[in-house]
Amino acid sequence: MGKLVSQIFVSLDGVYQAPGGPQEDPRDGFGQGGWTVPYGDEDFGSFVAEVFGEVGAFLLGRRTYDIFAAYWPKVTDPADPVAGKLNALPKYVVSSTLTAPEWAGTTVVSGDLAKEVTALKERTDGELQVHGSGALLQSLLDLGLVDTLHLITFPVVLGAGRRLFKEGATPTAFRHTGGRITSTGASIQSYDLAGRPEYGSYVLPENT
């Protein structure tokens, strides 16, 4: 059985919207798309190559899928560590409206999310990876289906935009499994889900 592994970019204030370019996701008037670009460096590239070296299949939200499908099929260099995997491996896109995907190897997932994703994990050899797809990731976290979260935090505050851990998110504990800081200050941290949070108090009980 494979693991469901997520990789997502966030700002210091938790925004995940449109990290890669101005036109990616301008919903709600968001005009700061492309905020991760100044922080790309060799350290970040090495991490991306490592992640894509473990993938067995991709699970994507509709918006991220459309962004990827408009670009990556045009990258035909078989040595490209990202394009080679995205174009060759199975891609599952969660959508209730997509009916005829043109990107080879794509299957639409439109049924019960928990049931469908559990089945995908069971038949995937390697990691079932979620890239971006913030709304989908929120649902997967709420359902307890994520095994590992790679959270890449960039040293920028945006002050607006869609946030990953918004009000009402399911309380969830994580176990830190590794991390690094890139030369440009991006923090790449990896976590395994560890169930629900535990609680205590720093206040000592009064003597009785």
C-alpha cells in the first residue's frame, strides 16, 4: 500500500494561493501571484527532485490539474525530473465537472472521496502525491487520509489570499520527521500525521 504525501507552498501567514505565477489563481481579486519565484534556488531544486523520485502516482485538485496540464505536456525532455514523472505516471484529478481530460494517463475521481482515495493508496506502488491543490488537501486532512505533509514556508507575509489552515480546520497533531532551510530562507519541513492533539497545562495546581 502506498502513502499519501502532500507537498504545498505557504507564506508565513499561511497563504497557499497562486504561488507560481500572477495568472494561476486570481480569485477574490488576489493580485500577488508568483510570490515563491524569488526564492527558487539549488536547495529547493534538490528537494523537488528528491520528492519526484519517490512518486508512484499523482492526486490533484481541478485547479492545480488545469495549471499542470497547460504546461507540463509541452516539456518533452525525458531527463526532466518533474516532467518525466508527470507525463508518464498515472494522474488522478478530483472533479465533478471534468469529463474528457486530454492529458494522457488522467483518471477523473468524482465519487466518495474517502473511499476513492483509500483505494488509490492501496493500489499505488510508491507515493500517491498531492502537489498544491490546497482545497483538496484541506479535505484530505479533515478525512485523516494524509500520511506525510511536506510544508514549504517562504519568508513572506501576503496579508490576503486563501489560507491552508483556516478557521474550522480539524484539530490535528503532527510528528516532525525532518527539515532544512534553503539558501534563500525557505523552510522545508516534513511531518507525519499523528492523530488528534493532546492537551495539558503549564499552570501548576494550587497546593491544597
